[in-house]
Amino acid sequence: GHGRPASLLLMKSADMDAADDKGCTPLYKACGAMEDESALYLIQQADQILNKGASNGKTPLRKAAARGHRDIVEAIFEKCNRDMSVLLSKDKKGTTPLHAAAHNGRKDVVEYL
């Protein structure tokens, strides 16, 4: 994991809300890149980026669900105070986190969601 680099960026006042040209935040990228330690650290540090989607509408939760990162899915859902609207959010193709997990065969995440 790269949790230490993520924490170093935050100590240097890096903008966690910053997005690349595709609208991807550091949390979104960590959720998709098997960077569990970084993602969990970023989830604990900020609220405003938890449900911020990329330009395709995919959120960090949807990305983590598709990749089978149950611990990240749980952490985001808990940080959002178990708000069901977070689970029901859809990307531009109408895919929810549950759909993404099921489509990718992530049984553990499907059972949680």
C-alpha cells in the first residue's frame, strides 16, 4: 500500500479534492488501484470527496465495489453514516455499486451491499 505517501501528501496540504483531466480524485484512484491503505486513510480524512465521481459518474464506492474491496466499501458506507442514497448512486450508464460488484463477480461485496 501507499498509505504513508498519502499521509505525507496531506501533511503537505495537498488538495484531496483535486481531480485529474478525467475528474478522478486521489481517493477514486486509490479505490481502483488496489491501494487499500491509502484509500482507507483518505476516507478517514475527508467527507467532501467520498461521493465525488469521475467524469463518467463512477464514484469511489462504485470503483471499490467493482474491484472487490469490501473493506473500502464498508469504510465509505460507514463514513457516509450508512446513507442509502450513496449505495443507490448511479454512474452515467446507470450502474450502481451493487451492479458493478455483481457484474465483476465480487460475491463478498454483493453480500455486504
